[in-house]
Amino acid sequence: MQNLISGGYTGTIYPIHPHAKEILGKNCYKSVLEVPEKIDIAIFCIPASIVPRILEEVGHKQIPGAILIPSGFAEIGEVGLQQEVVRIAHNYKIRIMGPNIFGFYYTPKNLCATFCTPYNEKGGIALSSQSGGVGMAIIGFTRSTKTGVSAIVGLGNKSDIDEDDLLTFFEQDKNTQVIAMHMEDLKDGRSFAEVAQRVSKHKPIVVLKAGRTNLGAKAAKSHTGALAGNDQIYDAILQQCGVIRVLSLNNLLEFSRGLQILPTPKGENILILTGAGGSGVLLSDACVDNGLHLMNMPEDLNKAFKKYIPQFGASGNPVDITGGEPPTTYRNTIELAMNDNRIHSLILGYWHTIITPPMVFATLLSETIEEARKQGIYKPVVVSLVGDIEVEDASRHLMEHNILAYPYSAEKPVAVLGAKYQWSRFAGLI
């Protein structure tokens, strides 16, 4: 209740408690049946054993939705109790989220129906988790990185509402552009594939499928009662329906953030522009690993880059401007890459030097990209920064200006760009 109030929810809240007369300044009712007004949703914060009896009252009140936060159902072997709850819900046409969940957030309505923490970073990413702990990691990451979300949903045991339902909702939700899901199993693989294949044509879906090893599958069964299944089958299903599969929690979060920020590329030609030859090699390897195509440099464009880089630099692709160049070289070469429509995406490798310090680079890059956007030039740009700790501030500055940048990694920015290309190809946009 404190979260609902602190989160800014403007709807009416009715506390139900058998003994309390008032909670947080709001009058209590002994039962939902005593509330005179219509109720949209019932949030259960009671022991599992009495959920069926209270759900009957919810049914008599004709409340269409129930959020079952309590644990103590199929995840600990109480399959019969969970089945009873589902039977009652079906009898009264109640849709159930849970049980065994942390609740959910829907930021467009300032709705914080969870026991976690209030949340107000609004944006276009909808994330779901079968695990409360993973859900909290999602909350922390998105808050720390100021990644705006439309929803964060706990699914838990998925006795009723599951990923298919969420995809169907977020498909038509104008507040959602990207969907990211942590799952331990699928109740109905065929149904999920049919929905995901349709939704993926319009909105990217990123999935972290946990329990892909024997030990992980065993842990999933004791956690949410999940039947984790054969991982090769999951891999084939996800690939067939255009879902971007990731193997780590951090990639689930980074990919969903990047898919929201990066513009859709208009073609396959990618250019690497770097101040460090070693970074250029690593970035090139990462392009191959992520199915990206380094463009064959046209002769006229090659000559144009040579005008700006020293003789001991390297043109071609990657373009190596070397580490000793001043800010003007970075600016000139970046402007050249942004303004040539044969280059569809740009990967930048920055090397920390006292001639072009990190924040100087970050400032000139954000200014250059902003100027290009004003001219209607939108192409994906990702940045790898290597150097001392100042590159962390530079990365944050670029992220604040909607430019994907990562310190100390050549692989991560390219992997995120690869995810954008994977979705764009499936959606038929390139």
C-alpha cells in the first residue's frame, strides 16, 4: 500500500483486513464484499492457505483481476492448492498473475503494485521476470542507468497469465516499444511461438531463458515449479519466431536498452572508426561474431578519410586515425561518416589521450550526432572507450545523449548493434 501511494497512483485504494480499522489513513473493510464501489483488481498479500477462500469472495464481487503475491504453491510441491486457485479463478472468469511474485509496475499510470520499491523511470521498455530477485535486478539496472520502462511484471508460477498474454498486451500498448523477458519455462511453446512471431515483426523481443543446463533446470523446478525443458528446442523456437535470445542477465538489460535507443539501420554497411589499432581489431572480430558486415570502402570515400588522418594511420575499414590526433580529427572523420549515406552504421573506438581527453571526445561526439539528427540523419552509432577511469564519465555523458557507449569493452557495443540488426532483418526493415 505504501508503494501504491508513494508511487503516485491516483486510483482509489481499498485496504481489506479482518481486524484493522485503518491502514495508512485509509478506511479498512473486513471483506471485498463490503466495498460498495466497483473494484478493478485485487492484490493478495495473505498466506497461501487462505487464498482460495478469499478468491471466492473476489469472484462474488466480480473483480476481474487478481495479483497473487504469496508463495507456498506449486514451487514447494503444493500443486493441488495452486490447481484449486486456478479452478476458482476460471469459475469466476478472474485472470491471475502469479502466484509467487513481487507484483508489477505500469509506469504510464504510476502504478506500483509491488512490495519492492516505487519506480518512476518512464520509457518504452516492458520487462517481465519469472523471478523476484531477477525482477529486482531489472529495477536496479533501469533506475541506475535511467533506462525508462513502461512496465516491469513478475510472473512467478504462471498459473494463468504467462508470456503469451503479456506479448498480446504489449503488442497493442502504445507506451511499449521493446519487450524483454526472463523465463524459466514456457507453458505452451506453440502458443508462445505463434504470438512472438507476430509481435516480433513490429516490436523487438529479447528473452533470457534460464534453466538451460541440467543444474539450472533442477534449480528452476524448486524455484517456480518450472519444467525447464530441452534447451535446443527452446533455442530453435526462439530463433524461428524472431526473438533475440541472450545468455546473461546483463545482456537482457543492455540489449533492451540499446534496441530502444538505436535507430533502425537502412542497410548492412558498417564502418569502424578508431583511435587505437588494437581496438579496431577487437571491434572487427566482434562484428564477425555478431553477424555484421564491414563495408568495402569505396575509393572516393577512402581518399576523403585520408585527408584527415596522418600518413601512418590506416584508411580502409577500420579507419585508424591513431592515438595522437586532436579533437578536430575525430570531429571531421565522424562528420564524414555520418554524412555519407553509403555508411549505414558507425562503430567508434576511442583511445584515452591527453591530446583528446575523454570528456572532450564525448562532448564533440554528442554535438556532432545532435547536429546530424537536426539534419534528419539517423543511423546507429555505438562507442567503445578504452583508457583510464575518466572514460566512465565520458560513457555516461554519451548515454545521457542517447548514444550507446561502453567503457573497457569492444564486444558489448557491437553485440548490442548486432541485436538491432537481427531484429531489423527479421522485421523486414533492411
